[in-house]
Amino acid sequence: MIHDFTASTLATLLVTLDPPGLAPIFLGLTQGMGDGERRQVALRACLIAFAILTFFALGGGEILTLLGIGLPAFRIAGGMLLFWIAFEMVFQARGERKAHAAQSAVTLDRIRNVAAFPLAMPLLAGPGAITAAILLAGRANSDPRLLGVLIALIAAVLACCALVFLLAQRFARLLGVTGNIVLTRLLGVILAALAVQFVIDGTVAALDGSRQT
């Protein structure tokens, strides 16, 4: 049983987190940062995401239920926040607001902010990943061994995400300044579509839940 649980959990987490798909978005969000700053953002974001997913895997679902907060609300809220980031990326509001970043040192506060939002949440530990963690923990049926496997696999997949983020720096250097600007605009549009999809999924789930009740 433990082998089946391990295989299904690993596949679910890889598909849900999608490390290669997040790499270009990581580049867009860390535009203007040096290698050292990007490394700090990548590692900090993955550590924060690990804490969030572990929390939800070990009982976050029950706490949300007690607070009267449903997962559809997470999807809608996450989508709205992501759309704001996407708007800034497409219309270069981020570039104008952080134009001095290329000429001055990147502050520790900025590194912490980008790592926590939107990288750690809702991109890494987003509604899909949180839902997957809760459902997989439910499949473990409070078995300590299976819960240990779940936590270990969450850590392993997030380590893969960190590795992909670090390798993305080389890709950024190949693109150059113009290529990075074009990529940022393009990824802004993709991120906006992802944000709208989050809102749609959350709305549909909320409506389905209200119909069933």
C-alpha cells in the first residue's frame, strides 16, 4: 500500500506544482535581481511553501472548516491577487515602480516580499496544491508512515522547484535585456489567464456547493 500511495502522491504533487511551468514566471517576478538575490528568493519561497503545505496536510482542512472558510474562497482570492500581479507585468507597472532596482542593491524586504507573495502563495502553495495536500492526507487515514511519506514528498517536489528556479537564471542570461522584457509581458498575459481560471474554478466550486446544500 505504501508503494501505491508514494507513486500516486508523487505524481499528484508534480502535476499540481508543475516546477517547469513556474520557472518562466519566476524569471518575470525576479526581474532586476542578481544571481544571489534570485537564489535567496527561490530557497525562501520553497521553504515558505513547504511550511504552508505541511500545515494543511496535518490539519489545515479542519481549521478552515472551523473558521467557515472553504477552498473555493481560496481559489477566488488567489486568482484576484494573481491578476493584480499580471496587470503590473503586462503594463510594465512593475518595471516603472522598480526601475531603480537594476542600479541599486535589492533590499532584503523586497526579497522576502517576492518570496512570500506571489511565489510561495498562491503560485507554489496555491489552491490546487493545498487541496491536493488535504486530499492526500485524507487518503493516509492518520497513518504516521503515510503522513511521513506525504511530508517527505512535499519536501522533495519543492526541492525540485528550487532547482528549476536556480537553473532558470542561465536561461535569463541567454535571453538578454530585450528578451526578458518580451518574456515578462508574455508571461503577464499567461498569468492573467491563470488568475481568471482560478476565479472561475472557485466560483464553480462555490456554486456547486451551494446547490448541494
